[in-house]
Amino acid sequence: MDSLKAKGNDSSGEPAQSQARPNFIRWLDALLDRIYRNRRHTLPPQGITEKIWGMPQNSENRQDGESYFLHYFQSQGYGPTPNECVTTSVLMCMNLLKDLATQGRALEPDRNIQSYVRELDLLGVWGWKYRFSTSSPLPGMMTPWQAILALKDFTKSLTRKYGRSFKVKMQARRKPSDLIENLQAGRLILIHGAWQMTIDRQNKNLEYNPLLALLGGMPHTMVLIGYDGAESQWLLLNPADPWPADKLKPVTPKFFKMTTDQLMDFWGRKFLFYPPRFSITVISPDG
């Protein structure tokens, strides 16, 4: 019996090597979290007791931000690939900006994610300026940097058609106070972050994805449209929630709500091929 232990068996009779691997996986999983997670602790915004909405709504909707913004929600689950969070967030902003530029006159119908992607795919390789096509090796996705190009060109078209101009700029290493300031100034905000992934199959609290865990997590972009001071919650349009169970049936739009701790964990987690921590793309009405 002692000789068997000396060759690598523990007291339970299981090879020591079989136990060492799960221990190493858990250690590596914890190490990856320490490398990529947010280390900045931030308290919720102080002195805000009601809801703050981002973009100025039309006068008839100004008091009803919930129905106004939910009207513009779209789910990336209706896109041709599961990688359409940036594409869908950008499209929601485009429809909101068009409403602002036309003062709610609805001169043109809103575009949905299916038609927008189809338009970009028809451009062939020229469409890669805005989004890697559905048939490309990267399989159908828009990066935050392509989003800036798409938004800038779209806002230029609004200026030509309706005389309203906008500024689009990415900012990094921001704080929650910057988010509040932008909301109060009536700006639209694309917020870029990542969800924590795990390489440990035994970890039931996180989604198992070894590749993404090694790269920093699941990158994701959402539209921040408000803050609820009474509930201490950030209000977002999350293109991945709700996700359609059946693409032939519509989903019921809803706000995605996060506490400041949850927001900071998402916003401050570093994915290697995404913008720096605490990055946002801000769209500001110019005048």
C-alpha cells in the first residue's frame, strides 16, 4: 500500500495527477480573474433621487422615458450571427438620432437589424469599413472602432438631410460620474465591457468558455440610456436581453438594470481585443 502511494496514489486510491489537474484549473481560473477584473471600487452616484434619461426626448414623450426608449430596443438575436451586439447597439442609436434630427416627424421608417446587416453585406468588401460581413472569416461582427465610422457617416447624412449635427467620440478610463454627466447633457452612450468567463467546467456560476476566459471574457456593448436614483440602478438597452427563443416571434423589450458594482465589474473587465477599461462611445447633439 505504501509503495502504491509513493507512485502517485492518495489515501482515496485516486491518482494524484487526476486531482492535481482540477486544482490547477481552479488556480488558473482565479489568476485570470485577478488579471482581467476591475480593481476600482466606486460608490453609487450620490444625490440623485429620480430617473435621469440620456437623450432629449420629443416634447410629447419627455415625461415618459420608459416607453420612449423601449420603443427603440432591438435584439441582436434576430441578426444573422450571434456576434451582433455592437451592430445592434449602433442601429438603436441611429434610429434614436434620426428621431431627434427629425423632431419626431418619422419621415423615414426605423431600420431593423436584419435590413441593416443586409445593406452592409451588399456592399461586399467595401462594407468591411463598418462591419465584417456575414460570410467573412471573422463571421459577421462590428468592432467598437468600426462603430465610430458607421455613426460618423450616419450623422453626416442627418446633417445633410435635416440640418442637425452630432459629434461621435470614444473615451477611455471614465468613471460613473462621467456617465451621469453625459446623461444629464442629453448624450447617447455606447458602453463597452466584458462578461467574466471560466475555464473550469465545475464552476456553475459562470459560463464555460476557455478561449474567451484566456482573452479576458465575453466582450459586449450596450446602450446606456438612464440612471434610476431611487433604485440605484443603471438603465441600459442590452441587445442580448431579451434573446428571441423563436426568430419568427417578437420579444418584449425591457430595460437591462445593473447596480454600480455590477456595472463596474462589466465595464472594468479587460478583453484583450476591445477598447481600454471603462470605455464609452459618446454621441452628442452639436448645438
